[in-house]
Amino acid sequence: MIDYGNTKGLSLLQELANQGLFVFTVEDAKTLASRIGLSDNYLSQVLSHLSQAGWIIRLRRGLYAGTGSLPGGVQVHPFAVATRLVEPSAISHWSAMSYHGLTDQIPHIVTAFTPQKVVTPTMRRSNAKIGRKHSWDIWGARYEYVTVILDHFFGIEDVWVDERFRIPITDKERTILETFVSPRLFGGIGEALATLEEHIHELDLEKLVGYAKRYGKASAIKRLGWALERLEAPPEFVDRLKEIPIKGFRLLEPTRPRRGSYDKRWMIQNNLLGERDLNEASKSPTERSR
């Protein structure tokens, strides 16, 4: 079996690589096995041999990836692993922020979002640590997923992260919007405000405002509009967010206590800073520079 596994296994990996299948399913392997004279009866043994040899790795049941350990082999990009572990999914949140150059921080976790229910290996462990997010841990990398409803699974573009891997990832505007939708996942609204201020001139504001209205979360719409107005974005974009109806005040920073001044125009309570700094924070950049 060793010689057969070596010969047929390497031939199978070559066929998969020729098809660009560096991450592949058992069904992918079955489709190509007949080309090299490998019967279905021996396929599972060949895959097992390849795995034991360290030439492929089992990502989950029925899904494998090449390790790049063979001469001329290809190291699979972590984004490719993430978006094949759960389908459909797209790179998002911190990973998308880093990819688009919207943060100087280097994420130690690969993040993606998906409309699918996600069941990770850690969910099946009875001794899983309470409070730790469920994830996959593969090749020393950690993969985490945020589940969204299907209507919120938009703003995705396919990008070539290198010469072999084309990956779905949230575009700049959808990535920025997520910081206002889920500020807790970014450590607070401060990250959203700082990122928007630094990169506003790189953004398609028409697209950003359209995404916010399409998402339909009133608190995110008002936080974003409040921030755009203070950054002196063109009124045609600001006004489109201001006109969205909302009942009750929303906290600017949802992770902090309900305190601070009220902005009735945006129905936002500015609880981001200390009381003596709230008036200064509510001014536009032009007003603060005077």
C-alpha cells in the first residue's frame, strides 16, 4: 500500500493542483481519481496516507488542503481555508480591515461572516472554555465566524489575494459599516470613528450610505450619520441618513453606561467621553480647530 499510496497519491495531488483545487473535497478527488486509474475503493486509503505523510491536512469531514510540503507545492492562503470551511462565507471584520489597510493592527485570528449555522470542533467539546469564542484551530491559525441573516450577507467582492487564490471579502465600505453595526466586535465605537476619519477620502460614500440603509439597523445608521456630519461629509449623504426615522435615543458607545449629552437631531446619546469632554466631542473638525 505504501508504494501504491505514494504513486497514486502524488498523481492525485498533481491532478488537483492542475485544476486549481488546493483545497478540495472528497467528491473533487473522486472526480479526478479515474484519470489516474485510482478506484473509489482505494481513495480513502490514499487520502489517509497523504495525510499521515503530511502532504495534505484534513480541515473537516470531507474537506482537505495541501500543506505545500512537497517540492513545488503551494501553501494554501488562510483566507482560502476560512471561506471553504464554511460556505458561503466571506472574509470580514478584523481580517477585512487589515486586508484593506484600514488598521495597523495585525489580526491573530482569521475572521469571516456567513449566513450559515456554524458548528466548530470546539462546540462539540464538553470541556470547552466558557467565554471563549468557538473556532477552528488549523496550522496554528484560528478561524472565527460571525453569523448574519441572509439579507445582511452583502457588500462582498472577489479579490485575488495572490496568484492562485481568489477570495470573497467584504469591500471597504461594507467593512467600515460593520464597525458601526457591531462596535463591540472591534473593541468599541472608537475604532469605527478613528477609522472613518482616517480613511473617509478613500471611501465611496454613495455606496457606504446605501449599504447602511440596506442593512436597516437604526442605531448603526444614526451612529454613522452622526460621524459623517462631524467629518463634514457632503450634505447629500448626511441628510439621507438623518431622515431615517428612529424611536428613542441610541448610545454612541453601546459598551459604556448610559450617560452624556443628547443629540436630538440624530437621536444619539454621546457617552463616549467624560462629561467635560462631551461638548468638545460634539463639534466638527473645523469647530475644534478654531
